[in-house]
Amino acid sequence: MTDISEDDIRLRAYALWEADGRPDGSHDMHWLQALRELTEEADAAAGVPAPLKTSKLSVVKNEATIEPVPRKRSKTA
């Protein structure tokens, strides 16, 4: 893997932030996305195979049904 500089991440994060409409308070999200993208690009250039991506929906299978609990009637005076 090649070295990814902080400046590279900063420039990519800034471009992502601008493309996203410059929202306030999203710097962490854009920084991490930039790091992820640059890492994937560097790994691809180095010939490192990408990890398999699975959907959380395909992993989680919940067949349990939730039955409503009968409500007790309150007594009125």
C-alpha cells in the first residue's frame, strides 16, 4: 500500500464536502469517506484484492414475530 498523506485526505474530504452541499457538522463523515476511498484506490493500484462486501440485510434474518400485548382496562371511579 502506498502512503496516503494527510493533505491527500484533506483535499478529498473537502471535495466530498463541497459535492455534498457544504453541510455543517459533517467533517468526520467526509474525512472517513475520503480515507476509505483513497485506501481502496491505493490497494487497487497495488493489486490488493478488495474485501467482500455483504449487506447487513443478507446476514441478519429475524423470523420472530412480535405479538401485541393485551392492555388491561383501568378502573374508573
